[in-house]
Amino acid sequence: MAEDGPVNPSAIGERDAPPVSEKPYKIIFEANKCIGAGKCAEVSDNWELDISTGIAAPNAYFIDESDLDENVRAAEVCPAKKDRGVIHVVDRRTDEEIAPDPEGDGTLSVDW
């Protein structure tokens, strides 16, 4: 049975996640909405565009402070969903979306 209500970002991928103290940020990627523009791969070493599928993918879904800026940039430059982006960077400590945060309120902006 499908769960009603918004997706809780703190629940996604946490079963196999590293400790929050080691990797306090996570990437939530709406792969089904990726348009293959490759902008993410241009600005972040964490992202690669698969030429055979036309879909991008992150090398790591859990990141630390050293990888934060480039992944935030990847989220911000993603043109999918009419420039709202399909790459989401979430602070695991607060469950707030850091980027792209189109609503400006830290809520997860996925369309599932």
C-alpha cells in the first residue's frame, strides 16, 4: 500500500547509510525525470552521464562537507523539471533540502 503524504527525506536510503557524523549529507535523485542534459557532470566529479542510457548518476549518494559544494552546484544547474531540478541535496541532521530548494523553505522538492 502506498504511503500518503510527503516523502520523508530522512527515511530514503538510510538502511545502508554510513553514520551521519561521517556523511552528514545525502543525494536524492529523481532518475525517472532526468533529461540527460549532463550539466551535473560538467560541474561535479560525483556525477557522470551515461551516454548509452542518457541518464546521469551520482558515484556517491552520501557525502561529507568536502563534496558538498560541487553537489549543491549540480543540483542548482539541473534543468530538468522546468529548472526545478531532479538532484536534491539533503542535510541528514535536519532533514532539510539544501539544494535546489525551489520553495525556499527546506522541504524536499521531489515529485513522487
